[in-house]
Amino acid sequence: MDVNDLRSVVTVLSFVAFIGIVAWAWSGRRRAAFDAAARLALHDDEPAIGSAGDAPSTGASK
């Protein structure tokens, strides 16, 4: 077994792992979890601190 055989085996194993990850990601059982994760960026738990009318307090007076 030379280095080229080892490279071929590693390539095939990597491809099989890639196909496994793709199958896992596209499986119907994971859809709800992925949909929830996709909405996380749009979900606000807390209101924004300050608004356009509120200037942040720096502690310095003019």
C-alpha cells in the first residue's frame, strides 16, 4: 500500500462523510430545529436599549 492508495481511501471516506452530513441536514426530522434556528436572528427577547430620542448617558456634563 503506497501513499496514493492512502490518499484514495481518505478521499472516499471524506466523500462518504460529506454525503452523510448532507443527508442529516436535509432529513425531515431536523426541519423544525433548523427552522427555529433560522428565526433566532429575527427574534428579540429584550427591547433595544435607548432609542432615537434618548441619548446615551456618558457621565460628563456640558
